[in-house]
Amino acid sequence: MANTTSSHKYIIAKINPVDAPNFVMNPAELNRYLPKGEKFPIKRVYWIKDIKGEMKSGQHAHTDEDEIFIIIKGKCNIILDDTGEIKSIPLEENSIVWVPRLTWHGYEKMSSDCIVLALTNINYDPERKGYITDYSEFKKKVTTK
């Protein structure tokens, strides 16, 4: 598991494939990719695929949602910021990323075959009450913590 800087809340790691006689299994044993003692009840699973247009997603943060992202296929860069400094980190197949609440995130440079699996700890809210979509608002929150 690789968290490049200990001051960050997010964690980026690689899932190690296991060769079986008739297939390759990619076990994402979630407790291995969470901070020690962190509880993560999965309430929603979704995936991003069929990337079009600018080959990126919208960037945002959540006030009440933690997420785990797994790159199932293809490549992309994940945008991450939990300290007031945006980073664009390349990911490839079997990358797994823990993104806790109040972490700015999104995707860019997504390959056309990219599939990102997302696991979250809350159900979808169509009103998006827990979303911060303005980066300056987010930056105020993380720099005044």
C-alpha cells in the first residue's frame, strides 16, 4: 500500500492479482486499503465507463461521504486534494484509492476503455446536499481545519 505523503488522508495502493487455473482473480479486501480502525459500510456501488468528450469527470468533495475507487480497466489520472494543493496522480488497472470526506477529487486523462468502480458509504442524494463543487469553498474548509 502506498500513501506517498503521510500528511494526506487519502490512500493509493495496488491490488495484487492472483493467478487461478482458469482466470486471474483481483481480490480487493477493503480492510487492507483503509486507515487502521476505519469503518466503511458499503451502501452504494456504481461504475463509470464509456468515457466521452473531454475524457474527465467533474471535480468535487463530499461533506459526509467516503469513497473507494478501483480502476477495473484502462488508465486515468485521479485529481486529489485534502490540504489545499491539487495533485494529479496516474492510475492504472488494479489501482485502488481511499478518498475520505473533505477530499477534493475527480478524474482526468481517462482512457476510452477506462472503467472505475466506486464504493460509497451513503446512498445517492439527487439533491447533492453533501457536495462541494466550488474549489475555493473547498479550499476554505480544508485550510481552516
